[in-house]
Amino acid sequence: MMKIDFIKNGNPDCPILRIYGNREMDYESLINAIKEIINKKKYPVEITALKNFESQIKLNFVLNDFDRGVLSSDYKNFTCELTENTWRDIVEKLIALKNLNASGYQWLNESSDISLLVSTDGKW
């Protein structure tokens, strides 16, 4: 199960939109959703609606002409708007993390006030 949550404060890195879990199949699901965005087959993609993803918030990934990062007006509905090249970089980071047999994390994007983090165990 992959979980997604928003951490508004409590750490110097906050605010953070955190995606975490350690099942390879869930990383594959996330990678495939991003590839659909890159290939312009589908967007926005609601990440929180993917199978085996659990969240109290809503998160959409969107292809944009420039990196706007993670945006939210109410801290319940989030959009991550990034360029094709940035989405490609994120896929590479997710592949590396998916193949990690230990705990680890990657900052996926920090181009806005809210950073996007993925972690195998929720820690960073």
C-alpha cells in the first residue's frame, strides 16, 4: 500500500507532500501513471485514485509548459504541474528508489513552496 499525506509543519523541510511505501508493484503503478502523462495519453492523472494508494487528500499530476510544482489552495486538493523533462527525471528517481532494498527517499520536486517527497518508509 502506498500512502500520500500532507505535512504542513513540524520539520524544517515542511510543507511537504509525502508519498511513501515500499511495494515494487505500487512504484510501478506510479511510474506507469507518470509515463501516461509524458506520452500525453492522459492528464491530469489523479494519483490518489490509483489502485493500492491511500490518502485523505486528492493529488493530480499534470503536464505543463513550465515547472509550477505542487499547488494547493485548501491543503486538501493538490496539483503537481511539471514539464515533460521534469516528469522524466522523476521516473528515473522512482526507478532507483523502487530497486532499493533498504529505506530511502528522493525529493521529486522543490520548485514551489510545497515540496514533493517519495520515501520507502515515510522517513527522510
